[in-house]
Amino acid sequence: MTAVPQERRLVTEVPGPLSRELAARKAAAVADGVGVTLPVFVARAGGGVVEDVDGNRLIDFGSGIAVTSVGNSAEAVVRRASAQLADFTHTCFMITPYEGYVEVAEELAALTPGDHPKKSALFNSGAEAVENAVKIARAYTKRTAVVVFDHGYHGRTNLTMALTAKNMPYKEGFGPFAPEVYRVPLAYGYRWLTGPENAAEEAFAQAVEIINKQIGADHVAAIVIEPIAGEGGFIEPAKGFLPKLAEFARENGIVFVADEIQTGFCRTGQWFACEDEGVVPDLITTAKGIAGGLPLAAVTGRAEIMDAAHVGGLGGTYGGNPVACAAALGAIETMKELDLPARARRIGEVMKPRLAAMQEKFPVIGEVRGRGAMIAVELVKPGTKEPDAAVTAAVAKACHAAGLIVLTCGTYGNVLRFLPPLVIGEDLLNEGLDIIEAALAGV
């Protein structure tokens, strides 16, 4: 395992000639619908650096969308996954099971919020996890309706497209979508019309009114929410909103599902983001950061709810693949040994003050928000709250050219989001922030 030097280095323009050659091959062989944020083709990666085929080393503020939180080639992930590869790659847990799947389920029971008895089922992707959480909630409640939120993102399968709030690019042209999905307001403080101080109370009241009047609470199987809306713009719901929803769900026999696919596994400075307000979900969905880059996802929750689905009702050919399970155990080992929740908190302590200083300097920054190593800035036309997607794209492009991987998101396409690996060095973190500041100065 060759260590990638932890320094930014540009030896060609970005993307370089070898990446451009590969991009031409991609255009000929890969469906156009598979988009690319930054067409540099990766040769190796580790820590906080991605090295491309041209030899450029880029600072990574993306982590493959919050996946490589322990780094791209964490020692424990590589060691455990390699050992498992040498033993066997697959049997299908539903045919002949293996210990790794059970170990991951045991770790999830121990790590997720709440001290009640818990069980898990493992899958391949976040969308699969959310879809199965809905299946389990419907089996348990014998109800059909699902409540989701403005600015929510839950995946690209038919059901999870229905749950997702944003049309382009996720839903456009792909309907009709699954029925019995209802959307209610999210307590988005920055854009709440009567002010952020009213967002939690008023958004909750509006959500309850919609549920009671338009659906009927006794028809709702599940309320599904991201504790921090990811793709929707890293929106942290106003304080008090999540606990009120969880309490409402409990009072009405509704399964409360926390979609922690992007926020989970130390990303926000806690093992799971819903811990911030002491919310204990009935079911929690995880993926992304769970396995150090290998495809794995889970639904974990109250044992009596998880057991509601009949035998054979849950599963899939690759769900809980043994190599992915080994990688997950390596990732969890790394998170514990390095105290990655503390590392995430430290990243937030470095990034937020510097971004706040940039906000004072650049009126294009409307808000700096987020927790831990899940930080974003919302860009607007100065003096207004009108979203500025064009400037956001220009800033991201300038960062890319300077050797910093950043991502954009948001319902309005005007949010820069930062998801550095939790193992990134502070020198790289500060250098990345310097690049962001220069990019903002240049637009």
C-alpha cells in the first residue's frame, strides 16, 4: 500500500492530457446520464489527497460525497478487506451466512442512538436502505403513507425519487413515481419567511396540519428525514424541529426514520447527527461512510419493528457482501482508534471561523452553516437572498483548477459543500480554505 504524499501538487492544467484522453473514452463508452463533477481520472488516493493519472495531487474536500471519511485507503480497511478477499468474495448471506455480516449488525446496534434492543439488515446503497426502511415501516404499522420534507434527498430508485424533493437532475423524465408520498415543510432557518427564530415552531405546526388534514396521522407508516438535509443544501433544521417530529411520530404510532446516509459515522462530530438533540429514531439508515469506500448500507432499528417483515421479505444478492462487511469493521475500528468524532469537531472549529471571516469580506456568502466536517456556504446575489447558482459554479470551477475538489448542492444549486476526509491534515485544510478564499475573490 503506497502512501500518497499529503501535499497539493499541480504538474499540468486540471484536467491534464491523460485525464482528457480518458474523458474521451468515457464519452464513447459510458452513458451520458452518468455525469462527472471534475473530469480528472484518479490513479490513487489517501488521507486528504487524490492523485490523478497526470500526477496532479488535489486536496479532497469531497470524500466521494462523504464516503471516504477514514481516508481512501485506511490501513484497517485495506487489511481486513484484503484478508476477506483471500478467503471468499461471496456466498450470499441468504444462502450460507458468515460472521462478518453479524459483526457489522452487532456494531450498529452498539453505536446507533438508544439503548433498546436493535437489529439490522444490510444492503448495497443508501437508496436501498431507505427503500427497505419504508418496507419495514409499512409491514410494522400496516399503513401506507410516507411523509418526507422539502429539500430532502433520499436516492434514485423509483420510490426514493418520489421521496426526493428536487426534480432536476434526479427525477426529470423518470416518472411516474411511487404513490402515497407526502411532502411537508422543513425548518430552513435562513429562508424561513418570518425569520429563523420562528422556523422550528411554524414548520412543525405546518407539517402537523398537512399530516392531519391531508393524510390523516393514522394512515402514516413513516416520517423520513435527514437530520441535516444533504443534497438539499446542508440545511440544519432549526433547533427543536427534529425532537418535536419524533415526539409527534411516537404519539401517533408512526415510525420515525432518520436518514443518516450522509450525516452518519462521525461526519458531524458525533457518531450520528440525530444525537445532537437527543433524538432516538425508530429506524436509522446508513451507507456512505460505513465501509471506507466499499458498497454497503444498513437499516438499523428497534427489534420489534425490524422483525415485522416476514422471513424472506428482506435481502438481496449482494446485501452485506463479506468483503464490504470486512471493510466496514475496518472503518469502524479506525473511527474508534482515531476518535474521528473529535477530528470532525476539530475540522468544524478550523473551517467555520475562517468561512465566517470570508462572509464578512464577500457579500456573496449569505450563510455559513453545518456541523463538524459537514460544512457549507450558501451563495446569493449581494444584498438579497436570491440564489446565485452561476457564481457557485464559477467558484467551484476555480477551486478545481487550483487543485481543490469541492462539491455543490442545494435545491437552487447555490451551495458549496465541504466534506473533507476526517483524517485530513490541518495544513491541507487551511490550504484548501485559502483556495476557496481566492476563488471567491476572483468571481
